[in-house]
Amino acid sequence: MSKAKEEKKGKNVVNEGNPEQEPVKVKEEPKVDPTKELREKIDSLKGDYLRLMAEFDTFRRRSAEDRLALVSSASAETIKGLLPVLDDCEIALTQLRNSTDSDAAKEGTELIYNKLMSYLKTKGLEVIDAKGKPFDTEFHEAVTMFPAPSEDLKGKVIDVAQTGYTLGGKVLRYAKVIVGA
């Protein structure tokens, strides 16, 4: 064998064009440790697993929130449908109080109204207290403006045409009010 071939075999590379140069050593490829490769792969798979679990937890939480919002909106719609019945009870009560008819009809209507109202309050329904309060567009809808009987009633609610309600802190129906001008 020639000297150049022997040196190549021994990992020394000789510049064949210029024999006076020193041989250049070629670095050997380091042996890859199979356990190190497996550990890296395990770490990679473990990271993927943790990300997948985090995504699933987020999905589960979001699904629970969506279900809760759906139930909440469904109950809001149900209660909204009962508001006209509540209004009719209020009207019946005011009519019965002004009449001289049977006290039994007054008591019966009050009983029905109170039971319905207490049930709806347990579900989060609250009456918007408007009369005598400053006009607030967050809770009130002005039906008309009326000359205020006194200076201190200007900009305040003089009368309530239709009661307003909130459900869980959100306005379900604005109170329709008459505002002092």
C-alpha cells in the first residue's frame, strides 16, 4: 500500500498535491449513545403529552363554561317570558286595592304575586328600584319627560310606567320611567 493510502486509513489525510505539508487529522464521528437518544425521545414525547393534557384541560374548562352560559341564557329566557305575568299581577293588585270588592280576591292575588316573586328572586331576579332615583341609562328607559313639581326632582324618575328587572346583575328588562324635566 502507498503511504498516502495508509495515512488515510489511519485517519491522517495528506495533501497529495504538496507532500511537504503536515498531515491533517480528520475528526472521527463520535459514537452516538443509544440511551441518550432514547432519553431525548422520551423527553420530547413527555413534552408533547403535557401540552396535550393542557389543551384537554382548557377544552374541558371551556366546555363547562359554555354549558353554564347556555343554562343561564335558557333560564333568562324563561324568566323573561314570565315578566308579563308578573306585570299583570302588579296591575291586578293595584286595581284590587283601589276597588271596594272582595278582600279575598285581593289576598289571593297578593299571595300568587308574592309566591311568584319569591321564586323568581331565588333564581336571581331583582327589581330595579327607580322611583325618586336619578335617571340612569344603564337601568332606565325614558318613556317621557314631565315638568318636575319641584326643583329637586329635575333629572330624577318621577314615576315608573313598567318595572325593570335584573338577573344575576345583568339588565333583563329596563325600567320604563317618566323623568322630571
